[in-house]
Amino acid sequence: MFPTPIEKTSRNWQLTYQAMLPAALVLWLLPLLAVALFSIKPDADFTSGNYWGVPSSFNFLENYGKVFFASDMPKYLLNSVLITVPTVIGCVILSSMTGFALGVYKFKANLWVFFMFVAGNFVPFQILMVPVRDLTLDMGLYNTKIGLVLFHVAFQTGFCTLFMRNFIRALPFELIEAARVEGVAEWRIFWFVVLPLMKPALAAMSVLIFTFIWNDFFWAVVLTQGAESQPVTAGITSFNAQYRAAYHLMSAGSIVAALPPVAMFFLMQRHFIAGLTLGAVK
């Protein structure tokens, strides 16, 4: 039913696996390596068709200097921070409370409410484009950071509730019962008993949601426009001119935009892995 661990296979297959793994890794990293190479090429290499050859000159400082000091990239980065961080905080707060309610309390509509949260994850987000855009226009939230934050919080809370509810149900229920016997209020049980045990799950979920929101391009284009409110993923397209694209600057901007999620993962790596594997073994 499950794949055989590589340690238990034949020696020939182990050698084949070890030989194929670096090739697969290089193939997987090839697009990122290409973007990194394009980011240090001069503009002349693209006009002359030198896409994959050795750069005629290494313009690392010049390209990245233009990205930071001769464009609106710093403002786009700030917009991404102002959109992503409140979204992560809002999703964590709402999903931890809804997960606690659905995971601890037993009532008739518990499963149906949980299904409603989960069902939202199966709706293709593309079909929501027109109604969501019209809704933001009617509410005066179009082309605002707060509108994008509210939408992301609403759309991501379903997944986060699924994540937190299943995690809370795996916790020892005896701890909650013992606190109730001692007469502890329900909100204090949530704050002092359940929430400290949820730290690994909260860290894992925060990393996932941060990556989802920071890398979002579709809703950034649909609900915002211009440097006043667009995040960095949509702002990279500002390097496109009317008749040509500045691929070297777009590549440098893409590398800059990819650094915060990567840094977030490595900073939270220990908590992230602990949150994903907690409860996997007894």
C-alpha cells in the first residue's frame, strides 16, 4: 500500500535513486536559476538574443540598484507587508477560535458548520472574480489594501479552520475536562490551556498563509491597481513598457520578492516542521 523505503530496496535501485536525485533537483531549480541569471544580465543581452549564454557583463549592482532606487519596488514591498501581516494575524485569530469551538464543543450543527468552512476550499477562486470585484466596488474597498486584506482573511479562514480544528481534536481532552472541574471559565481554558498547546500548529499555519498571501498574483491584479495599493507580485509587471519588457529588472524584482517567504520559512523552520508532524507518531 505504501512505497518501500529506499533503504530496503536493492543496491542497484539505491544507486539509481542517488544518481537521479541531483538531476531532478537541478531540473526543479532550473527556472529559479534562470531568473537569477537573467537578473544580472545587461539589457543588451536580451535585445541581442543572448538569453542563456554567459552575460556580456555582470550588472548585479546596476540592476538591483534600479529595482530599489529607480522604481516603486520599495513601495510595492511595503504594500505586501501591510497586506500579508494583517491577513496572517486575522486568519490566526479567527481560525484558532473557530477551530476551538468546532473541535471542543458538541452541538447538532457542528459537522455542518465544519463542512461549510471546508466547502469553501473547493470553490474555484476564478469564478469569484466578478462578484468579488463588484462587491469591493459597492463597498468602496476596490484598490485599497484593507479590501485585499479582508478578502484574503475571508477566503483563507476556511482552510485555517480545517487545520486548527483537526489539530485541537488531537489534543488530550482530559486537560480541558480537568480545567472545567476546577471551575475555569471557557475563555480562560482557551487562552491558558489550549492556546499554548497550539503554538506549533500556529507557527506552521502562519508560514503557509504568509507564503500563500505574499505570492498571490491573481487577486492582486483583480482588486488593486497602481503603486498605492498593489503588492509586489503585481508590481513587478510595472517594469513592462508599452513595446518591450525589461526582463533583467523583472528578474531582479522577482528575486527580491521571493526573499521574504524564503526567510520566513527558514526562521520558522523548526516550528513549521514540528507543527506539521505533531501527532504523526505516538
